[in-house]
Amino acid sequence: MSAAVDDDLWSAIGDPTRRRMLDLLLAEGGGTATSLSARLPVTRQAVAKHLGVLDRAGLVRASPIGRERRYRVDEAQLARAVAQLSSVGAAWDARLRRIKAIAEAIQRDQDRHDHRQ
């Protein structure tokens, strides 16, 4: 079982500041680099760079307003990201169950061997 993961998407969502930005954009229906930087402990320039990463991953869409750009979350792409992460989580859960079963079988064999001696 293998889960196809878009590395750009994974990288974009992997950063805690970008996840917080997505939360704010979702909660507020959108925002600019300036409005987001007022709510985050990073500079406007850093926010703009993070927005660029989110934009390249397709997680946000920008539209010009005056001299700034207003960003909104692309909900379809976010849903795709959530589905990918869920798929990866399920794949790892299956791997961990197999590892646990192997470890338990080894332990049972070891216990039987110890009791025979």
C-alpha cells in the first residue's frame, strides 16, 4: 500500500507558521501579507515568502487589491492535502501494526525458547 504524496504540498503544510497562516485565512475568509503579519510573530516579508510557498503548492489563491494581494485558501486543494495526509497516516498505521505483530511473534518465540531451557 503506497500513498501518493505531493512533496510541495507536504513541505508547505509541514511548516507550523504556514499552518497558522492557513488557519487565519480560513477563519477570516482571506487576508493580505500585511494583515497576516499583524497576527503572527514574523515580519511582513517572511509572511510574503510563506504565502509564496502556499501559492506554489496551490493551497492559496491571490487576487490583487490596490498595491497588495489578497489571499484566500483554495479549499479543493486543501481537501486534497488532507486526503493525502490521511492516506499516509493510514499507510503508516498499517506498517506499525505489521511491525507490532512481528515483534509479538518474536517475543512469543523467545518466551517459548526460554521456557524450554
